Amino acid sequence: MLFLVPTPIGNLEDITLRALRLLREAELILAEDTRTTGMLLKHFEIKRPLASFHIHNEHQKLKSFIDQLKEGKNIVLVSDAGTPAISDPGFLLVREAIREGLEVQCLPGPTAFVPALVCSGFSTDRFIFEGFLPQKKGRQTRLKQVLRHDCTTVLYESPHRVVRLMEELIALNGGDRQVSVSREISKMFEETFRGTPDEVRAHFTAKAPKGEFVVCIAAGEEKEE
């Protein structure tokens, strides 16, 4: 069976007992970065075989891991942090395993966009998760689509592009939108800043943006009371 096991996005106390058990029992652990996962395993005193599985080698290594699953191995897939296949490697392996009639289970667990969405204060009955926007080609088109959404939009962004993103929203007539920006979720310097794109831009211009960012953009009609 293939198990997708979420790992902490910051605070190591967020790992579940079931996740620890599966990591201890795995015949093979596939990791986005074996060094990062190696430190996690060392912290919890787990010693299991590790292999790399990331965006640059997933096509080449896919068949090998599928063959091992067919042979009866229990394989655990983890990303550097959070739930595998959410803006991280994993989709190709899951799809191929299903095509081959193999069992796949994904454990519930940490993922950055859920706490950011809940803490935004924006409507959560409907939302669209955009993941990472294109850095260049197609970025403006996607942003225009985001501003047409009639529900909350959630996306990931690099700290180097947060201020630029706010400027782009303003330029596309989204300057009146309410935005909630969360960073370093579950870590020591966790922060959520809420306001208009101009207010967010001013905040992170005065305070250099650091860490992993989740940006929530309210629907057009949603205003701050």
C-alpha cells in the first residue's frame, strides 16, 4: 500500500501518533528532500530506508516505486512539510498507483492553507485554492481570474513576491479587496496580517517578509466591518 503521510509545517508536536507508527513500519520512505526528512526521523528516533522523490526525478523513478508496491511493499510518501501532493510532489505517484489497482491512503494532518483560511476571518463555506501562481507567463491572467472569484481565494506565495503581489492586485483594480497574509504558521514567529493590498504592502515593505506565506483574498463583495 502507498501511504501519504503529512509532516509538521513547523511545530513538531503537530505530528500524529498514526503518522509516527507508519513511518516506523514503512519498508521505504519517499522524501522530497532526504536531508529534511532525515532530521525529522532522527528527532523521533526512527530508522527506515529513505529514497528521494521530488519534482526533478519523479518521472524517472515512478516505475521503480510502482514495481515495489506491486511486490507488496508498504511505502510512505512525505514532502518537506505538510501534506504530500498539495503544491508538492505526489500526484503522479498517486495517479499511477490507482491506475495499477494499488491501494492508496492519505492521512489527515498538517497543511498550511487550512489554518490560514480559518484565521483570515473570510467566508469559508466556499473557497478556491490556487496554490502557487505562475511567476511570469500567465500570471496576470490568473490574477484577473482570482479577482473574478465570488468566494475566498487561497494561494501560496514566496516571501520575495508578496509585496509584488499586492502591487499587482492594486494595478488590476483589486485595491479595495480585503487580504489576509499568514506566515510561519505554527512556528515561533507566526503572524497573520489583515488589510487592503496597500496596507499589506506597507506592512511588508517596512518589515522584510520572511518565511512561508499563505495569502487569502476575500470575495469582491466582502468588506471589513
